[in-house]
Amino acid sequence: MQPINLASSGSQNVHAQRTFRDIVNIGPHCLERFIDSTNAPEIKALDIELAGCSNLSGTYQVGRVTPPNHTIFYSLKGSGKILTPSGEYALPASSVIILPAHQSFEVQIEYFNETSATADATEVTKSVASEVQDRVNAEKVPRDKKEQSSDQAPRADQEQWDIIWLNLSDCPRWQHFFDVAHPVQHNIELSGLHHAMELLYLETDSQHRQAVIPIIQQYLQHIATPVKSTHQVRLSALFAAVEKQLQFNWDIDALVDKVHYSAPHLHRLCLAQFGRSPMQHVIYLRMVRAKNLLISTQWPIAYIANYVGYSNVFTFSKRFKKSEGMPPSEFRQRQSLH
């Protein structure tokens, strides 16, 4: 996409000496894949007006003055910052921000040099701004080599910022975005939404694109649910990590080191949220995985035992029987008869 510096002469919104402008300042080292109603008309079913997957490096600065739609940014890798009338928010990896419609904002890559970029920005009329914005909303042929060589390449120490973003219509479906108390949610897992969006962009078959829409809807509904407490978020992140490494020798020391809580505090929180102690919840997750593997695979029981963290198959069988009322071999046999 051709880098464009745009600052409209329209209305301005000032907070703490900041003037918000409609501005698009995207350098040649940024790659963006746009999803709109022309290449994925299925997004209309979710009231998505525009969306994209972006790999950003170097210059990236986008600002909107009282936009008519809601905007969601999710950080996959690296970090950025969002400026709003209510303050400035960091957006590190695994964080999402919900910006309600009609609220001015500006988004920048973390190491963006605002001073030099602002000096380079050009003021244009509203009509030209509208025309340029249309160009931004479609993928363009890169500039010729001569123009690209005039832009300074990003420094080696500059981290790439990978994001996904969505513009959602200001409609009854997304009305609750106006009531979001905390716009930024940290430690939230939306990699599935990212993959679904990439598939939506790449897939040329309408039926295949349609199959992705429910996945995107589920993730958007997840974002839209009331923000969990800090403790809930940290517990969810802790046991999501445990599920990814059930074979690890988890003990209470490893858990408290991971979550940065004291053992008694972690115990109280787990009892309140799960009705189980931390180690009981680890065992619960292991048994859930073991049952799934016994049903869906023909793996030897000893193999499954090791996979879920038991080096001794007899210890695993004893624990499984205590949890399910029967040994794993009998459980598998009964399931095969259903």
C-alpha cells in the first residue's frame, strides 16, 4: 500500500493538549490485508464494515475524529499505543482494545516518532481526505523503487507490531460497546480470530468463507462479554498455560511462580472460581484431556499417561479410576460401545 499522510481540516477534539485528526501515515514497510464487502461479502451478516490483518514496522499512525463505527484492535506480537480523549493506553501482545463509535482516537506503533512524522504530514481538504481514505480502504500496488528508496528503513532494533482490527457498525448488535468500563483487556487469547480472518481473506470460495463466519462471531461475542476481574484473567491465563503443557511436572511452586501469587492466595482464588484447589484443577484438566484421548485415539494407555503428565502408568490408572469410577481401559471399552 502506498504510504499516505492525511490530516483533515474537519472538526478537532482536544484532550490534554492533544488535537485529534483524521490522519493516515503508513510507511512502506507495513503490510496490510483488507477484508471488506467486495472480497468477503459474508461479513455483512455480523455488521462488520471493514477488517484487516496487519504486519507493521517503521511508520504507522492512524487517527480518527468521531468515527461513525466501533473499532477493535488486537495485538498479536509487539506493542502499540492508543490515544483517546480519556487517556493513553498501551497495547502489548495478547491485548485487545474496544473503541466505541464517535470517540476520537489515534493508534501508533510503540516506537513511532510522532514529532518527525507530524512535521511531514500534509493538510488537505475534506473532499481530498475522503478520496484518500477510499484509497486506504483498498489494497494498492506498491510505489516504484525510486519512491520506496526515499523512505528510511526501520532500524534493526525496532520490533514488528502484528495486529488484527475490525470496524463494526454502530447498530443494536454492538450497542453495548458504549458501556465498556475498561476498554483494554489483557491476557486475552484471540489467535483463533486471527486465523479465521486470514482464512476469510484468502478463501475464494463463498461457501468456505461462510463457514468461517460463526467462528468470528463467537470470538466477537467473547470480546463483548463483561470484562473479567484481574484475578479471573490471571487464573485463566495460568491454566491455559497448564493445558498447553500437561506433560510438565506441575506442582504448587511451579504454579505460583507462573502466576505470581502466594500459595495461600492462589488456593483461595481457585476454590472461589473452580471449587477445587490449584493442584486438583491441574488433575481435572489432565483427566479431561485423558478422556478425550481415550475416546478419539487408539494410543496405548501408557502413551496417554505420559502425554498428560504421568510417567507411571499405574499411578495414572489409579488417579483416573478415582476420578471416573473405572480404570482407563474400561472407560475406553465402554465408550467404544456407544
